[in-house]
Amino acid sequence: MSTVAAARPGPYSFDISTTALLVIDMQRDFLEPGGFGASLGNDVSKLRTTIAPLAALLADARAVGLTIVHTREGHLPDLSDCPPAKLSRGAPSMRIGDPGPKGRILIRGEYGHDIVDELAPLPGESVIDKPGKGAFYATDLDALLAERGIRSLLVTGVTTEVCVHTTVREANDRGYECLVLADCVGSYFPEFQRVGLDMIAAQGGIFGWVADSAQVRVALSTTSALQPSS
């Protein structure tokens, strides 16, 4: 077992054989100019601070053989999986499905829908396409995790108060133990970032734990050092 001693509200222990790193929606449409995030009037540069720590964490997770799952929020080209309540969001000329600088906004297969180059999945890493905020809704994520015996999730991605929060709540309802990495999740709004993380760890960890990625990387390196050499 590996332990992150400085987590909130208390130490978080996990076994790498039953743990997955979940990377939520690190897509060009959310993190780069011209995508859906920008069409809502957001400063996308606020999310880009997550890229460097997440890239470092990904490297360490890959080195110890941790299960890695990426998600992408987006819709079918005919928008049949996009409800009207969601379709009406955004500027009138830049809504989901409309042409943008990176292709049709939040449409599967378009350039903007894909994950940023710095965090691109490697061959063999699972990529879950999801039509909603939560990674479990209308996807096979739960089945994939169950097949691999996963019970603990290291949660990263964007945005903290929307897709990350929704996914952590869904995971908690399904019995997964979640550790959210504070510097590897991001929001367009600093106050949402702070409150979103506080809500997860509140009341003795009502939805999970919170820690910085540096602490998790130490735990992973300790695990690696303890593994027998081949």
C-alpha cells in the first residue's frame, strides 16, 4: 500500500494494482482559445496551469504501471446525444456543433475535441468519450474499472466544479475511493476552485480526499522503489 500522508481530511492509502489515474476532459476545446470554454467568455489560460503538474504525474504513473483512463466530453456529429438544455449554452454563434477555429465545437472526431498534445494518451491507455458532465453517465467507465479490479481513483482534469465534481460524486455513489489532486484540476474561477476542493474533503471526506500531486508522486516513487526488479 502507498499512503499520501498530507491529504485532506486525513491520510489516503491506495494499492497501485487497484488504482486508476482518471484524466478528465483535458481537451483543446476547453484549454485553448477558440473552443467551447472560450465561447462561454472564459479565460482559458487559467486551466493551462494544470498541464505541467499533470504531465509529470502521468509520467510517474506510467512508470509504475498504474491504470490510466482519459475522458473526452463531446457529442455525435448529428447532436442526437446532446439535449436542448445543453445545446443552448454558449454564444449564439459558437454553440456546441457550430464551426470554430478547431473544427465543430465539442464534436467527436474534430481537432478541438481531442486531448491537448502535452497530455496525449499513449497506446493502450483507455479513452472514454462521454456526452455529459460525469464520466459514468452513458459510458462504459464503470464496467472498465470493474473489469480491472479498480477501487481507488486519482482524479485530475477540468473543470473542478463541473466535470470533476460530477464524476467524483458519481464515483462516490459507486463505492470508489477518490483522491482529487488540487494542482491537477482547474477552474476558470478561482473561488470555484477553492470551494470545490473544500466541498470534496468536507465532513470527514464526504466525497473523497484532496492532495497536491507532488505528494502523490512521492508515494508512487516509494512504491516503485519497493517493487522487485525484473
